[in-house]
Amino acid sequence: MKKIFLLLTALIGTLTAYASDYTYLTFETTDGAKVSVAVKDYSLTISGTNLTVDSQSFTLSNLSKMYFSTSDETTTGIEEITAATLEEATDIYDLRGNKVSKDQMQKGVYIVKTNSKTYKMIVK
């Protein structure tokens, strides 16, 4: 009995050591965006259909996942492409690598290059 107790104690101690490696709680929404919150000294509150973690607020129906992670996985750089940005395009490629013109764009994903930036664009 003592051996089993010592084995369980060692196992729990090992799991606790691994848990300390996870320094962020990451929330993924249904649109694929991720927001990470440091797990040190945070508060989590559920009120009605909203989940609030520190200064971040989520609608529960928009959350697809919540998990612990070792790094900040917050999604950055998502922005809308305006018509003006599309006019500045120097090159447009489909996902097969074929160069296309603005007139040839149909439903799908495209890589749009301008003089200053490269964008991924979804045409619906």
C-alpha cells in the first residue's frame, strides 16, 4: 500500500511540474482567431452567455476551443483588404502558384502582392 501511495505521489508531483510549463490560456474562436492570456493572476468570469478573462470578453457560442499553451498564440495581422489595396496589387496568385488578373478571380484564396505588403485574400 505504501508503494502505491509513493508512486501516486511521485506521479502527481511530475504532472504538477509539467503543468507549470504552460504559461498561457489560449482561446480560439469559431473564425480561427486566437487570444492568449497569461495564467498568472487572472480571473475568469461567466455571466449569461459571456466569458470574461481579465480584459478579454468572449461570447460562449463563438468559442471553439480553450487550452493551455506554452507561448502567446494571439492572432495578429488580420485586416480587411480594401478596393484601394486591390488596385495597388502588383501581382495576384492563386494557391497553385498561377498568376491571375483581377478579372480572373473567382471564389477561392489568393495571394495579393503590393509594393509594400503581401496579403492572403479570400474571395467568397
